Amino acid sequence: MQGGGRGVGNAGRPGRSTQRLTSCCAQPTGGNKQFYTLRDSYRGEPLDTSGSALFSPARSAVCQRAVLLSAPSQAAGRLGCRLAGPPRDLLRGPPPPPRPGPAPVTSLRSPLVQAFDSFAFADWLAQVFNSKTAELLSHHQVEIKQEFPREGWVEQDPKEILHSVYECIEKTCEKLGQLNIDISNIKAIGVSNQRETTVVWDKITGEPLYNAVVWLDLRTQSTVESLSKRIPGNNNFVKSLTGGVNGGVHCTDVTNASRTMLFNIHSLEWDKQLCEFFGIPMEILPNVRSSSEIYGLMKISHSLKAGALEGVPISGCLGDQSAALVGQMCFQIGQAKNTYGTGCFLLCNTGHKCVFSDHGLLTTVAYKLGRDKPVYYALEGSVAIAGAVIRWLRDNLGIIKTSEEIEKLAKEVGTSYGCYFVPAFSGLYAPYWEPSARGIICGLTQFTNKCHIAFAALEAVCFQTREILDAMNRDCGIPLSHLQVDGGMTSNKILMQLQADILYIPVVKPSMPETTALGAAMAAGAAEGVGVWSLEPEDLSAVTMERFEPQINAEESEIRYSTWKKAVMKSMGWVTTQSPESGDPSIFCSLPLGFFIVSSMVMLIGARYISGIP
């Protein structure tokens, strides 16, 4: 077997075990410690503890999973609370199909929480949970169209996003009605969203001025390079500070604000110097609030039937990765989680202290769970393309028809057979921050087939995680003993085993992997004035986790990793940027094309002259 060494497909004994760990559940306020049996959220049957179920109540013993995982601020504004943070990316696995014949619940009196999760930058998922058992009672998913008007540009229609939120509200409420559950039991809504995706709207009419520019968009690369030249080398003030209509509230929270490069993460205010540097009027920016407080109430909309959720408080707001950190109960210094979605995002809690990285990581606000509560910070490593590479194999190459097929193909061969895939479609993020990089597949032979490429794509996700984990270990000084993971891609067991092999530490996955929704729910339920969720340490209980142990030796792991890094070096320096002063690109920017056009014109003129045509 060449290059890739022994893979997981032929091991036959996946390195998994099921454990009970005390880090992932919350209990009712004032309640005694309890342990809950994991049960199917539709039928009430005990769950298989192998973690095969995508949704289960295991993530929280009481969680009122309240989350309106929001679209950009335009959508939230129409809902009664405008958020200046973006919708988020993260290609998560699809929710499970509705199961037939759910038993009607006629006597349910527990508080419920609705969660709207932008679990991929092209999908919205609404979830309703029982706050006492964390049972998933209702869910609905809507896919949002992505627009690519030019190479490197990624956009979404803000109105479509808003409509998808309305549809999710309606459909989940309808399904609750079919279960004989009164929607008045929904007591709170939380908000989580894509960070850095941006939309601007008219504050009088509420109409968007342009499409939402998604965080993967590359159009401002040359602008960023131009601005970077204006930053004094001995005084990088950017790095040291940052990481409506009808009565709507225009606000955001500290986690979203900290991703704009306009926010002072020490004073927790918009920074005048930064706003002047970037030419952003401070008056158009939202008010900045904590991640857990009542921002406003849902208002009736003509787009919602019967005023669904009118008057329900919107009381939780976090950027997607901060929400996942909270959902993984990473409340202690040094605790970290990695979310596998469209990209990969590894965050480590650094407590009340800002830790600045020397190895390509970002310093960001982790959360602030209450007006009078202290702020917590985190180090973050970001990978642009993770689950998005699976979508690319499906939509662009047609290697697979569904995202789930990738695991089957990879399992057939159990190795990449020396094939390495660097999916630098949008350049390389942490720890390189190299915008000139582009995707490559190398190490191909006549023996290579689509199964090897599928395996290499999964390995690429794991290798990129290894790179940011190594950087985080160097910055923090204490290597992680295991990695907590979440996100839709974690349902892929081949991927999880590969990750344990490549990191050479255990990988630990909760049985309910969508912890972003959980974190926003916790923030909403714990808000002052809502108070249906306790985040006190004594109220945390055990939860079933799935654990993947390394199944290869350390030497083999290092060989595969070093070969990957060689491939990464080959991906760099593929493109150069154009300065913004040069205006729109001309066809003559391409020398071969320009030469062809000019020579063709000369030949045409010469032919007309020779033939005597006037």
C-alpha cells in the first residue's frame, strides 16, 4: 500500500467506545442532579448509545434549546431584533427524515424553545425542544440558493433568507400542532448566525441594498492588501483591538461585533480609530449587547400565520462558533472544541485574558452570558473548506450524488493510495493566511479512482484540523489530551476515525452533534427575565459520548502528515491580486488573450485592405 499507509477502511475495528462524561448537559433551575435515559425523540424508545442518531436529548438534560439561529441582520430586524452579524456557514449533515407515527403529546406543559440554525451557508434548520428533557419535538429544513456572480464571489439573497426563516417558523409550529402541543409553550428564542457575512439595508424602508456577501467571498482581497500597507509596522492597532423599521431593535452581541475589525475587544465598544481607518460611519453600526439578555420580543408579521411566536422574547445571541463552544460546555480555561461544517473552526477558551497568537490564530470574544457577567475570550483557528469539499465533489465533479455517499466510497478503499487533496478554493486560512493558494490534487497514478479521491478529501479535513491544533498547542503551551467535536460531518465515522489517527489523540463526539443550536438555546434560556436554564456547575450532568481512539502508530501518522504539508506548499503562489486602483479587469490583462485579439484585428484589417474592400 503506497503513500497513505493503512487506512481506517480495512481496520475492521473502529476505535470507538461509549463513555459518560461530565461536560455537556444542563438541568432545570433549582432542580436536583438527575440522569436521563437517552430516548428516541419521536417514539420515546431508548437510543443506541453508539451515537448513530443525529438528534437526541443527550446534549442536555433540560435544555430549553431556544435558538433563533438568525439570518443576517435584515431577517432578524423583521423579526423584531436586528443583528449586524452575518448568517453562517458550516456545511452540516442533513437532519433525519421525519419518522412515521409520532405519538401525540396531549399533556405537555414543559417550556419549549425554538431554534433556527443556519447549519450551512445554504440551509436553514428550525428545531423545537422540550426544555426539561431536550427532546426534539419538531424540525424543518429549508435550502437557500447560493449565488456566484463571479469567480471568488459568494452571495445570498437577503429576502430569500428572511422568507426561509418565516417558513421554518410556520412549519415547525404546524408540526407541533399535529402533536397537539400548544405553541404558547415556546418561552424563548435564541439567535446564532454566520459571522462576518454582511448585509446592508435602508434603515427607512428596511429593504436590502445588495445581496448578503458571504464570509467565503474573496472580492475584497486586494482592498485588504492595500489597507494593510497603511498599518504602521510598529503599531498594529488593528491586530491589538479586534479579532428598523416598524420599531425593530438594531443590535448585535459581543461575539459577532468582535468579528468585524471595528470593535475594541477590551472595552467592548465600537472603536473610533478603527472605524475611521476603514471609513465606516459609527452611526450605522448596531448597539452591542451581551450574548444572553432580552433584546426584544417577536413582532407579528404578515408573512407569519396567526402571529406565530408573537411576544416571545429573543434572548440569546451568539456567533455560530461561540454558540458551539457554549454548547460543548467549554466553560473552563483550556477547554476546546472543533466544529465540522462548511469549514472547520477550532476554539479554545482562554478565560478573561486575551491571548494573542504567534502561530496564525485569531483572538476573539468567546461569550458574555449576561449584562453583568464577565466576558470570556478564545483563540480560534479557522479552515475555510471542510464540508464544502464534499459539496464540491457532489455538485462540481459529480463523483457522488449525496453527501452521505462519501463515507461509502472512502470505506471501499480505506486509503488514499498516495493521493493528497488540498482544497484551497478560497486560499488557505489558519495558520498560513495565504490568499494566493488554490486547490490541488496530487500524487495521482493510473490506479487512482474516485474512491481514493473521496478518501483524500476526508483526510484533507483532518490534516487541516491537525495544523490548527498544532498551532493552538504551541500558543497555549499545554497540548490537548483529547478533542471535542461537533457539527454535521461528525456523523461520518470514517472521518472521525481518520481524525483520531492523524491527531494521534482521542476524538470525543456528543451523541447530538449540532451543539451550535444548543449553545444559543442555553444563552436564551439562561437570560435574566427568562430563567428556565441553569448554567451553574452543580447543575451539569453526565451525557453519553462516543470516543474514537487512534488506530495507527505515531510514526505512520507523522509520515502522512509531513506528506500533506508538502502538498500544501505546492498549492501556494497560484494567483496574484489586482490593485483596486486599476478598476475592473480588462480582457487585455491576459497577455495570451490580448495578443490573440490584437493579432486577429490586424489580420482582418489586412485582409480587407488586400481584397480592396472599403
